[in-house]
Amino acid sequence: MSSLFGTMSVALQSMLAQQSALEVVANNVANANTPGYSREVANFEESPPVLNGNTMVGTGVTMASVESVRDNILNLRIDQETSQQSNLNSYVGSMNQVQALFNETQGTGLQTYLTNFFNSFQSLATDPTSSPLRQATITAGQDLAGAFSQTSQNLTTIQQGLDQSVVQTTQQVNQLTSQIANLNQQIQEVSNSGDAPGALEDQRDQALTNLSKLIDTAVVYSNDGTVSVTTDNGTALVAGNQSDALTTQLNNTTGMHEVFSQGSDITSSIAGGQLQGLINARDNGIPSTQSSLDDLAAGLISAVNKQQNTGYNSNGASGSDFFAPFTPSTPDSNAGAAASMSVAITSTDQIAASSNGTAGDNGNATALANLQNVPVVSGQTAGDYYSNLISQVGNDVSNATSEQEAVGLVLQQLTNQQASISGVSLDEEATNLVMYQRAYEAAARVISTVDELTSTTINMFTPS
Amino acid sequence: MGIRVNPDVYSVILNGLQLNTQQQDQALQQVSTGQKLNSLSDDPVGAAALVNLRMQSGANTQFLQNITTMTGSLNVANSALSSVVEALTTAQSVGVEGTDATLNDSNRQALAQQIQGIQQQILGLANTSYNGQYLFSGTATTTQPYIEDANSASGVTYKGNSNTNSVEISEGQAMPINLPGSQIFGNATNNVFQSLQDLSTALSTNTNISAAATEVQNALNYVSTQQTFYGNSVDRLNNAQVFLTQEQTQLTTTESTTLDVNMATAVTDLTQAETTQQALVQAGAQVSQVNLFTYLPTQ
């Protein structure tokens, strides 16, 4: 049935729909710079037509939904790459601190102390009875031991700092997973009541991205609008409106915190995010550097002491240990050798420069100096072993940095792609604004026209 | 309908600026330090090589220092022995003069006294020290090697030992740096102090003066032979010094190649990065000052 009032109702619905669409435009423009905001579009739908005699007549428009424009698969890819990037960022950041301890490029690393130590014996050989030269070897030994010990302690300090960060990062993971579980619940409630949860989804996307910066995440979208989150290895983090908190426990053997989920240790299976980078540097990067340093220190201590023992001191007695001998706390491990390195002898006459007991003989001083060219650790000289250590530390950082750059470029492309899908274009919004405004004006014109028609009809019978 | 692109032009420009800033930082660091190797990860292999190079050049520096120290002591020993040879030459001619049959007892007595003076002079030379170390007492460098001893046939007693010290002058190459006085001043057949003592006695008693003069001549020849050790050693040190200095130059060149930046390249990189930055900033300033809203009519 068609009537003037029917036409007016169609025009009114149109005005309401255009008005809602203008609200969407306003919201898009307002959020043009909001991080994580996905642009929204107003979806118009034709109202069901009615049968008028033999013809179907349209009954106008309704705004069926407001839809957030997002690509969930692309978002997952971004989260994965973000996870990888955070992992590399925190690893590179940590290992940069480590490589700064071996400051060979500025010539202030261990190498100088090694060279000075061996040179002091070479110099003593020219005048083995000289007190100043003997004192110089003790000082060079103390400097070398101090450099080893300081470097080792600095490594431990960095490692402990990383351990603190692991604990804090785990707490941040828990905050985010609980936030995501809450948002899941709200989204489900809003969806059930028939409203669009776009703003909540934006918040959840942000939380998911932030979570992926901390830990590797695998996200599954359910039909009810919720997401479930696990790590790549299947450790549950969020399911519906429930989140599973991770805990940290102190491992008394290592003195470091392990990450637990529901009673099982997942520390080594964490495969992304800041947490992986921190754990990797804490449990692999630093310990491997530390153990090389310990092996080198232990090798030097034992070789120097052994050579010192074969010689004779100024008083003609057999030489005593130059460095405090290292006693491993666990068998076959040199752990702690560098940190505890110190010079044992206290007076200049204790240096065993003589190889035959004569005070003026220099045979053993030369032999001590020659330890520089003798394998002292893993079949390598101290210099070669140390230079390998240097190249390993450098390579480690260099490889991680290259990977970091590559991931950064991929992420940049993906983010750009995401923005091209979900970003607010002001030009587009301006066009829509004009479009909806004109449609609104047109609908208003229809109403005023119908009004005129109605008035004409009413006035038709008015006696004049 | 066109392809939708990222509407946020600034994010693209920002990415470009960030990448460019990294390059700029690196170039700036290279220019300011003069080094292309500023942290180990810049060139891990180069950093490792640098450690080896510096270990080697550090050791060489010490060898060169040892050479300087030893050249000093060897030169002093050498010149002491030259004086000994000179004194013995005088003693030998005094001995020959003593064989002259026209001399009377008092003349020979005077010659004997001259020999005793030479004895004292050589004793002093045999006790030469350098930098607090006696040069001719073997490895007992703090012990005065020869003391006067009336009970000894030669008039002196050797208090040093018969050992020698060697010092390394390059990697694995050790060189003896002394001869013990017991070897320099005498062996079983030739003995400087004994020959002088014998000549002095011969002149005083006018017996076997000619034989005693020959004995001094033999001792003189013997000491001259021993002296060549010191001359040769100084030569050897000079050669080692030349070699080590060349090697040091080579090592320094290699170190510089590993460590130092090519300034022209670094400065060009820096200029390029600056130009790129300016271009990006200008693009940022011009783009997106305008959007469609600007052109919408205001009522």
C-alpha cells in the first residue's frame, strides 16, 4: 500500500540512516590518529519491499551494521613478526651490553692486560734481579686478574638484570592475558546484544599486539567473537573469558628464575617476544661467554703457576703459585675461575725468574714470558683463544642485528599494508561526508515535497 | 576504483627517516672516531684479527725495548774489553822492553810496577757494572766478580759463576747476553791475571821475562777472541731491531687497514645521509598539508 505518509516515512528512515552514517564518518575522523583504530564503514541495507497491487515498492533504507574494516590474518602475521622483532630487540640490546665489556676496538679490552703481563716477564728477563721489574710483573699480574674478575662480574650483573626483566615481563604477560580475557567477555556480551563491538575489538587487537611483543602467541578467532591465545608450543594463555597466569620460580642451582605454566617449566620452549630474547641472552649468550672467559682464566692460572713452580725465587727456593690456584666447585667446570682470579704472591722475591736457583738467572722468566706462545686452553694460546671469544661475541650480535633489520623491514611492509586496509583516509571520509550530507538533504527535500503535496491535498477541500 | 594505499603518509616518511638516521649515526660515528670498527659486531673477524695483531705488536714492542736495554749493556762490556785488550798490549810491550839486556835492576823494578798498575786497571775493568749489574760475573750479577787475593797464584779470585743468561729478541729467538768472567779472562792455558802476575814476578826477579811476555801475548790474543762475542752480539741486535721495526710497520699498516675508516667514503656516506634526510623532511612538509576537507564549502 502506497501513500504520501508512506513516502514521508521512507524519507525519514533515509534521514536517520544518513545521520547514523555521518556519525560513523565523525568517529572515523575523530580516531584518524588513534593507534590501533580500524576505520569503520556504515553498511546500508534496503528495507523489505511491500506489495502494492501488482508491483513491489521499496520501503527505503536501514543502516544494517557498522563494520570495522580489519584483516585478522594480516594482524596475526603482524603479531608474529612483532614477536620476532621484540625477541631480537631484547637479545641484541642485552648482548650489546656484553660486547661493550670486550672493548677491543678502542684498545681497552683484556688483550692489553694479557700483552702487558707477558711483556713484564720478557722485560724481567733482561735484568732478573731488578726489584722494580719484579714489582712490575706483580702489578701486571694483578691488573690482568682484576680485568678478568671485573669482566666476569660485569657479565653476572648483566645476567642478573636480565633475570629481573624476565620476572617483570612475565607479570606484564599476565596483565595482558587477563585484559584480553576481560575483553573477550565484553565482546561476547556486546555481540549477543546485537551491537557492533568494533571499539572493543580494536582494544583487544592492541592488547594482542602488545602481548606478542612479550611472548610468542598463536591466536584463534572463534565464531562467538572471542579469541583463544596460546604460545606456539601450545601453552594456554587465554581461553574465552579465562586467562592462565604464568608464574616464575627461582632455580636454586642457577640462581635464575624459570617460567612456569600450570606446574610445568616452559622456559626453554618460549619461542618469541621480549621474553625469549631475555631468556636467550640470560641462559645462552652470557653463560657461553662467561664459560669461555672462565676456561681462559683457568688455563692461564694453571699454566703460569706450573711454570712458576718449576723455577726458583730470589732466595733459591722453588717458586710458589703466582695466581691463587683455582679449585672447581663442580668437577670439570671452570665456573668462577675468572671472577675469583687474583695474584697469590705478595713480595717481589717470590717471583721464580731463575731456572737453576741462581739469583741472577733469567731462564724461568723467559719461560714464563713464552707461555704467550704456548697452548694453555683447548689447545690454543691465550691470545688465539681470546680472539676467538671476541669473534664469537661479535658474530652473535652481528647475526642477531642483521636478522633484526630484516624482520624490521618485513614488519614495516605488513604495517603499511594493514594501514592501507584499516587506516582512516581523510579524503575518503570527506567524500563520504559530502555523500551522506547530500543524501540527507535530498531526503529532507522529499519530506518538504510530500509536505507540500499533503498541504495541496488538504487545501483542495478548503472552502475559500 | 583505485588501490587503497596507506593514508598515513607520515608513517612512511617516519620509517624512511628512521632508517636514514641509522645510516647517518653510523657514518657520523665513523667520521668522529676515524674507525670503521667501533664495536665487535661491526666486523667480528676484523675484531679478532685486531686482537691477534695487537698481541703480536705488543710483544714486538717489548722485544725492541729489550734490544735497547741489551745494546746498552753489551756496548759497555765491549768497550771495557777493548780497554782490557789495550792495557794488555801495553803490558806485552813492557814485557818485551824488559828483555833488553842493557836494563839494570832498578829499570826492571820500574817496569814491574808499571805491570802492577796495569793489573789494577784490568781488575777494575773486569768488575765493570752497568745499571747496577756486574757484567762479567756470569748470572751472579749482584756479586763483584774479581777480588784481590794474595793467597791466589794469579793475585785475584773469581767470585762469579760460569752461567750465562739468554734474552729473547724476537718470537722464539733467544740470544745469550753475557760471557762469564771466568771464561773471558782465562781458561786452562791462557789467563790474563796469571800472565800479568807472572810477568811482574819475572821482571822483579829477572827470570824468564821473554816467556812471560809471550804468555801475556797469548792472553791478549785469547781475550781479543772472547771480545768478538760482544761485537757480534751488538751486530745481531742491530739486525733484529731493523727486522722488528719493519715488522712493526707492517703490523701497523695491517691494523690500520682493519680498523681505520676510509675518510672519503665515510664523509660521502654522511653527506648522502644528510641529503636524504633533507629530502624526506621537505617531502613531509609538503605532502598532506591538504586534504579534501580543505576544499569543502563552508556555509
